[in-house]
Amino acid sequence: MWRTYFMVVVLLSSIFNARAAVPAYRPTDPNHVVLAVGDAAMQTRVTRLRSAAEATGADADVAEYVQVLIALGRQTGIERYFGHAEAALANRRNTSPQLQVLRAEVLQYRHDFAGAEQVLTAVLARAPRNVAARLMRAQLRVQLGKADAARPDCVALTTLVDVLTSTTCLAQAHGQSNLPHAYSMLSAALQTQHSIPSVRSWAAGIAAEFAARLGDSGTAEQWHRQAVQLDADNHYPRIAYADWLLSRGRRDQALRIASQGHSSADQLRRVLAEGDGRSAAAKQLQLAWAEARQRGERGQLRDQARFELSVLRDAPRAHGTALDNFSDRRDPEDALLLAATAVAVNDQAALHQVRQWQVQRSYRDVRLDRYWVAQR
């Protein structure tokens, strides 16, 4: 299935990798040490960059520190990196375009797409050739269902980036209303154009989503595998592939893929694959979600609904959570999840709500279409 059971469209360039929307961890201690990833050299680098940023307060030093934190967060899926990035950017309003783009990246990670779009629009008014801002705003507008508004940003990128990057951006914008054309365009670019591995991984992940929406499961799996192979250390291609395997009922394979990572997203997929709501990992997830609710956070609702439906097998409870989630977040994966729970409890009103969402967005997806066929 698409991205997180369904997974949000990701943005990727030489700076920006794929994305998921999880509430940011906000450390109360500003001296809290960032968790080491990989080896001591990485920990040393993070500590050095943080010290430089705190000592000088210069935009360039803060930007370098925040970029590393965001890159680690994207690669590992560990929320605390975004929390540290958010803390480093706090109270820095009149800053360089570079820092503003990084602020938008953190907002996007927290699923505040509208806020991120506003920041990026201000950046582009000052620096219209800012590649990162242009690409991210296009991605956000696609995510918000504003493909027509995203297209000019993608066109503007054609003179600023490599062909595969700009073509993938355009394919996403066209994918809302003309999916076969978008998929053909992207497939051809992947076969003929060169780029760095992370960009090719991003493009392959989008191609996997398009193939799944068209009902071509075999090709979707090929693209998912390619995305993982091209960027093996990246968190997001891995969980996207695990989600797709789960959607096909291939739990053992999904478990093997998810076991390669250590983030909360990997943990969720391991629990979904194992299907044991009494395991220590399952209890840990439920505790984390309960704590998030107490803090007033709602970003966990999608994962919680998936768990309630697939692991607890409590369709009414999952449907209530999915409805609550859909009131905030209306991404394709949220629509698919709500449709699944609505069918499970025979809630025709909720199915109509999803159908309206699909029509309004001109969103083509055979996985949604099957629900309407089943209801005839």
C-alpha cells in the first residue's frame, strides 16, 4: 500500500529526504545529548555543531546543525532529532531563507502543511530561485490537494535541478488528475535519467505508489525494492515497503523488513506484522499513544486506528479513531484507512465522506474504488 499503510508523499532532494508526519519530541533539557547513530564520529559531529551554533548564534552555524539533525531524523525516523531541530530554530524569526526552509521542514514533519506552505511562500517571495523551498512547496501543495498550484513550482524547477527531480515533481502534480500519464512520465524518467541515489530512491517510491494506485501490484513491489536498495539507510523507503507487504498479507516479509530499523514507526510495523496486542512492544506503543493524548497531541491517531483494526481487531473502536483522525488529516492513507473501518462497521455516512473527498480531489486509486464496487 501507499506510504504508511498508506504513506504521505515524500520530498527528497540532495538536502531533503522522504517524510512522515509524527509529533516532534521536545526535550525539556536544552543540554540533552542527541542520540548517537552509527558511530562515535557522528555523535562527535553533532555535539561539535551544536556547540558552534550555541556559541556564535550565526545563521550559517545554526543551519548546519539543524540540517544534520533533520537528516538524521529523516534517515532514522527518530522523533527527538526533530525536537532538537525545533528547539534550535525557536525564537529565530528574522532569519535567512535557509533557516526558514528548515523551519518549514520541521513544520511539515509535524504535519502542519499549511504553516509550512506559508513559510515557503514568504521565502520564495525573497528568493524565487531557492530550490529547496520551490520543491518543498510543490510537494506540500500536492499533499494539500492543490495540484494546479503545485505545477508552476515544478515547472520553475526544470531550469534549476536535474531532469529526474523536476520530472518526479511534475508527475506528482499530474498524478492527482491524470494518473496513467504521470506514471508513464515518471517510469520513462527513471529508465533514462541519472541522479544521486537518494533522488532515485524518492522517485522509485513515488512510482511504487502510482503502480499501487493503478492496481499493478507486481510493478509496485519492484519499485519499492528499488527504493530501499538505492537508499538502504533511509527510514522511509523501508517502512513504505513494509506497509505495502502488510497490505498484501505478507506479514513474515514485512516483519523482516521492519526489523531492520529501530524507530517507533518500525516498531509499529513489527507489531502489525506479529499481530500480538499483548506483546511488550504493543503495550509500549499504547502507552506512548496514551501519553500523547494527555499532551493534547493527535498525530498518533492514524497509527492507533491501524493498531486497533489489525491487531486488536476492534473495528468499532478503530472506526471511531479513524473518524477522529480524518477530521484533522485527509491524506490518501487517512482516506483508505477510514474506508476500511467504515466497511468493517457498515458506516455508509463515513464511506460517503471518503467518496466525496476522492471526487473533490479527482484522486484515482483502485484500492478505494474497490470499496465502492463492494457497496453496490
